[in-house]
Amino acid sequence: MRVMKFGGASVKNPDAIRNVAEILGKFSAHPLLVVISAIDKTTNHLELLAHLARDGKEQEALDQFAAIKAFHLKMVSDLFGEGKGEAVANQVNQLLREVERIVQGILLLEEFPSRTYDRIVSYGEILSTTIVSGFLLEKGQQSIWVDARLLVKTDATYKQAGVIWTLTEENIRREVLPLLQPGAIVITQGFIGSTIDGKTTTLGREGSDYTASIFAHCLGADSLTVWKDVPGILNGDPRIRQNTIKIDNMSYEEAVEMTFYGATVIHPKTIKPIFNRNIPLHVKSFLNVEAPGTVISSQTNATVIPSYILKKDQTYIRIKPKDFSFMEELLIREVFDQLYKSGVKLNLVQNSAISLMLCVDNKPQNRDFQSLLLDKFDVEMRTGLRLHTIVNFTVKDLKEAADAVMVQQHDNKIFIVKE
Ligand code: ASP
Ligand code: MG
């Protein structure tokens, strides 16, 4: 069986949804599970709605709610045709009544805990899958809608929930395996899950790829396909670099490094679950179904192409013991304890006799980290930097390192932190 994932851009308007239905039609002879994200920017729109409510901006919140509602209802009427698709429109209306109730709750209580954030944004995926599944049925395809919240079990770290693998695998195998018949398309939501007592959680923004990987892992899928609006994984961001080329094959390891260091084409957490079951990941264009895309698997690349990845908004931190002590194991441990406690997002580490150098994402918690160290260490921070990662770098690329704040090289990878 196969798992496929369609992101927000692939269902952004009625024609896009028709295209998705056509693609699924081509593959439905084999058992198929499909993970879908919220339509277009709906997650951002729901987030804004919740923030307006939290800030007590009642009228603006109600306007924002009305816009989300009108957008989804128009999608249904455009897709099904005027006066048709009544059952789906009713479901959409019902779901939006639930969203409205949550908004009223936020306005009333003037409180917006992360738990409520997860509840409200989860409706983006519930709405999109309801619409797509309804449309498939209307077209005569056998579509089965399943609720990912009942299957993907997580801890209670709202907004960034950690998967409870044993329960999730049990649930998915018990509930989904029997549904996976040739001709049937099982549709579920990306990004969302729930705690063991049923409170809705989310797996982190852009987390639908990860959901697809969770399902592929638990079902022991033959493959996972992530459909994108690009031809596959390119060797650089075409918005920044000229003459980017598509990479045909990539190893899991290369894919992990590239996504961790800022390649946004797939979510960094996607690789591990499929790597552990040796499931190949295809990244393909929903605009060109026949084109082969990029395959990520245990096969290493035959042709070596340099890839350029950029991560912006980086902070360089240099930590030096005030009393000129060596930066030895015990002190390094102390620094790392504080790093972990304050929740800093670490990208690179380097040490010398009396310093420890870090490259981290620019986050408010960096200040907490700094203040925890100040008694004992001098801490220098430089913000506004960029981390360039080059996989399969060439000698020519080394000149990039000349004016760097920090450079690291291992195997075929070089990391350069500079302005
Ligand atoms: N809809 C969610 C988001 O926009 C998840 C996803 O798109 O992957 O963050
Ligand atoms: Mg999205």
C-alpha cells in the first residue's frame, strides 16, 4: 500500500482539488492512504482569528471568522456547483459552528492557552479533508474519511506534541488496515493528533509531512509520496539561486541534513519514521504527475551534485569562563545543561581552549540562556547572521568561508555562518 500527502497549496482552489482527485484516480487501483493539510493559508487565518479573540478585538475576530467561513463555503459551491453538495456544506457549517464556539470562549475568558490554540487550528485540516473526501464521493470514488485525532496519540506538549508511537501504531493498524482495499481511498488529516485523554494536539507548524511519515511507518507502506508545486528537491532555493537543478536520488542522511539546516521542501521530522522502516519517499510535482521527481531512499546518489541551503536569522554565541579556566568537559556540561533548560535551538557547536562557540536560531529564549550563564561566563552574542550549508561542496565553494564568523566541515558537508 501507498501513502500520499497533499499540502495546502495543492488544494488551494476548486481546480487544484479537481487535480488532486484526478491524481488519486490514477493511483486508486492499489490501497491508498492520503494525508491532506488545511486549504492554502487556512492555518494562518485560524491563528489570526484566535489571536484577535485573545486580544479582545471582538469585531475584527468576527470579521475574520466570517471570511474563513465564506471562503470554505464558496469552495464547496464552486466545487460541487450551485445548489449541490448540500451534505458537505452542512458538515462545513457544523464544523464552523464549533470554531465559532471556541472563539466565543476565548473572547469570554480572555485566555488563550496552547491547548486552545491546537483545538482551533485543527479545524483547518478537518475542513479540508471533509471537502476533499465529499468531492471524491460525489465523483463516484470510494473515499473513507478517518479522524487522525483518534489515531495519532501524543503527549500533552501542545503546539509541538510528541508522538506516542506504541499507541499510535496500534490504533492505525487496528483501524486503518481493514479499510485499505483496492479502489478505496482513505483520507485523513495532517498535523493533528490527540492526548490519551482526547484533547486535540498539533505536531508543529507544517507538520503534515510528518503525519504522512507516521502513517507510512505504522502501516509499513511500500512508499510515501509528497506532492509539491515544484518538480522535486532542487539543489538550492530557486528564489535565491539561479540555475538550480533537480536532484533525482538522495539518501535519507542527505535529506535529514538538508531539511534540518533549512531546506523547506519537506518537514525535517519526516525522514526518521520512514528511514526506520526503509520506506522510500518520493517528492513529486502535482502539476506534472508523470515526471519522476526526487526519490529519497537508502540508495546513495550516483551523481554528486552540490546542494545549497540557507538558514536565516541565526545567532552566534561565544561563551568564555570569566576566570580564564579551560573550557573543559565539566564547564561544557554546565553550559549544555542551561542550553537544554532554556530551550535554545542549537544548530552548530565548536570549542577552543577557553571558549565555546554556538550557532543557534534567533529566539527569545536565547536571552534566558545568556542570563543563566552571566555569573560565571562572558557571553558574546551576534544576531542577524545566516547559516549556509553546502552538501557535496566543491573547492570553489570554499571561498564563501573567507569572511565567516564560524566554519565547520565534515565529510561532504560544509557549514558557514556569516552576515
Ligand atoms: N496546516 C498546517 C500548517 O500550515 C500543517 C501543514 O500545512 O503541514 O502549519
Ligand atoms: Mg500548510
